[in-house]
Amino acid sequence: MTDALPHTAADAVTDVVAVPDAAALPTSGWPALVGPEDFFQTPRWLAVQERNSGTTMDFLVRRRAGRPVAALVTAWGDDSVPWLLARPDAMLTRALEGEGEHPGAEARLADTAGGDPASLLPSLVCGGRHLGRTRPLAAPDALPSDVEALVAEAERLAKERGAATVCFPHVDDRDGALIGLLRSRGYVSHPSAHYAWLDIPPGGWDEFLADMTKHRRRRVRLERRALDAAGIEVRIEPLTQEIVPRLGELDCNLLRKYGNPASPEHSAGLLSWIAQVMGDDVMVSVARKDGVIIGFGMVLRSRARGREEWFGHRAGFDYEAQGRLPLYYDVLYYRVLEAAAREGVTVLHAGIGSVEAKLARGCLASQEHSFLLRLPRTGETGTTDTDQKRTAP
């Protein structure tokens, strides 16, 4: 592996170094640390996020014996950033609204937020602000101490900049070592989401359909007949500049529906940039009625460590034109699954939200948690060693 980061006198003191920007990641050793499920931490996607984040991002690399072995991306989160699904105050507020489904949220409101979710800001958001499996990157031979060094450096940066908290927004139950590390350092948590994925069956769509219950199989067939009768055409195609303005309108529709700030111009600009950066590794599942696009879902292709996996990402619909037509799962799930099976893809990542419906359609899912560390503010007494070593529920 080539390490393009310069060796300086500071390396004798610390072996965690900062990469200046996403453009420098490809030569930093970062790409070799990316695993199959870490698409949203690839250099290309981080270049997209850096441009779209509206805030400061840091890229930290842990070197051992001069070689990169682990890495961590962070983003500064205050009340100006629009990505609410990875902002700790908004996540805690949502968890409180569904307390029965998110045990621990009330305790976090009291012990970490002091009764006010807004007090969690500003926060240094770690492990990526994408919606699922936020974590450090690690080489196969990385040691627990390598990851801990990155977390410690993130905490140092957060304190230096006056953050109220450090947050890992979507830590997966499957990342047991990271959970143990964060708890040992005094982080507390509340459930944040369920993350769903589908192992693509070797027999493709026919095997997938055959594995459904008789009731579900009949329902899927009826849904497709309804779309055919309405003259809806759904197909997977490249993301081209020609269709970007219309997709921007639909993307904005969905964001606004769920309370996120959005404009068609901003959405179209982001989609145009994604098309430029990702090339053939971004596709869209597009629904048309009478030649007009009325729905879409974006699919991103990941190739890492000998495996190809697909990730569902953005989506949008013309809700008036859609009416009661069952577009959602045909656009975002069934057509994508068919195409993935044809290309030998192993996993389709369906992300967070609508977990019950995804489980009913063959997905697996795991629980994710928002991990929070409260930092002392100016004039506050710092935490003790005992506090830092407490185990969070």
C-alpha cells in the first residue's frame, strides 16, 4: 500500500494524521480500508458529501509503522446543517416521539441533553453522516488500539472546537467491538433506526418470489398488474444530465414530505454532481407514465474486497400523478432486485425506514443506535476518570 501522507516531526508524537480534503483521500491509503458495506465512506462519495455537507469535514487516518490501518470521517453538526437524520438533536427528538420503540431516549434527554435536545449541538458527528452503519474504517489487521486512537483524536478535536457532544449516529448492533469501545469511553446511547438489507438469491427474481408467502406473492403480482394497466413503465437506466432537473423536483417532493428543507434547484445540483463523480456506478430506477417521469430511486454500486453490492439511496415521486398506484416497492425494490440478480450482485442494501414492510419482503435487519458523549463546556467541571470508564445502558 502506498502512503502518500508526508512524514513530519509530528509523526513522532502522534500517529493519527489529517488528510486535507476528500480529493487527497485516494493517495492517502484510505481506499484500501473500505469494506463492502462502507460504500458511503469511499473517496468518491466523500467528495460528494464534502461538497453537499454545508459544514466542515475532517478525514483522520491512523498509521502504524508508517502504514494506514484505520480511518475516521467527521462532520461538524450545528443547527444550520439540513441533514436531520444524522443530527443528534433531531435524532433524539424523533426517538422521544416514539419512546415505546426507542427505550433509553428519556434517559438520554435527562442525562446527556439536560432536558433540551438542542443542547446536544454543536456536535462532532463521527463515522459518516449516512443513514446506516456509521463507524471507523479498518484494515483486516487493524488493532482495537488503532480505532481507539481515532476516537480519542475526534474527541480532542471536538473539545478544541467547543462542541457540546461527540456523536456516532447509526452504530450497528453487529459492530460489537465499536460499541464496547464507545461505552468504555463514557458514551451513552438510544436506538436510532433499523437497517435493512437483502441477500440476493442465486435464482434471482423467480427464487425471491417463490420464497414469499402465498399471500405476499399474490399481492406483488396484483401490484404489477395495476401498474401495467395504468401504463406505468419502470426500468433501470444511467443517471444522465438530461433527466436531472425532473429528478430534482421529485427528490424535493419526498424531502419536504418528511419535514426536511429542500428546493428543486438544490436537489438537481446535487444529483448532477453525483452523476459527474460516480459515472457508471450510479443508476436510477425510473417510473414513467405517458413518457413523463413520476418516480425514481437511486442505486449506487459498491465494489470492495472482491464483492459487488448495491445501495439504495435517494428517491422521489410525483404524488399527484402517482395517486394510489403501488409505485414505491416496484421502483425502489423489485426492479432493482431483478437487475441486481442479473449482474451477480450479492447484497442489496435497503437502508433505514419502513422496516416491517422490508422484513415482509425478505430483508434482514439490525438495530442501530445513536452514541453520544457529552463534553464539558467552558465553565463546566470536566469528567473524571471514573465517569469516562462508566458503562452506558
